[in-house]
Amino acid sequence: MGTVTDYLATVDDARRPALARVVDRAHELVPDLQEGTSYGMPVLLYRGKGLLSAMATAKHLAIYPHSGGPVRVVAPLLDGFSLSTGTVRFTVAQPIPDDALDLLILTRRDEIDGQLARKR
């Protein structure tokens, strides 16, 4: 078990599948993810960097890609969703479309790869 897995176990049964879908898709698209904590949130880590957090709040569900870049990239695909610099908010009734979710995950992965390549 890890921090993300442990966190999902605490989310109510009605909302857990929507968050698990995000986590499962990230694992499918990006191999070798690890679980950890970043900014006080459970996070999926890619190459030691925060790929994304998926969490429930009182009023909505949210994906935090630990960067504003991926949110800007997917914003045109998310008309009607609540977005901020580093957050995509959604609900069980209005899940993030598959194409936008995939693009968000892959954009963040590529961003991390680019950051690490520049450090070499």
C-alpha cells in the first residue's frame, strides 16, 4: 500500500471510483509510478516528481498535476469545468473526458521529462 492507495480507501464509496479511474489511468499511461506525498497531498510520483494528485473535497473532486502547464493545455477540452492554475475540478456526474484526462497525464509526464533532461 502507498499514500495514494491509503487515501483512496478513505474516500466515500460514491466518489472513490471517479478518483480511482484517474489513478488507474495514470498507471496505465505512465509506467513505474510510485506513491508519495507532495504539498501535503498523496501523489503519484514519476521520476521522483509529482505527476498528479487526485482528491475529494466537500464540494467536488479534483486533479492537481503539480504544475499549471498541463491545465492550460487541456483547458480547451474542458468547457464547463472549473479550472484554476494547477487544478481541474470535476464531479461523479461530470467526469473528466478520457481524451482530456490522457492529455493531462501525458503532458505532465512530458513536462517532467523535459525538466529532468535540462538538468543533465
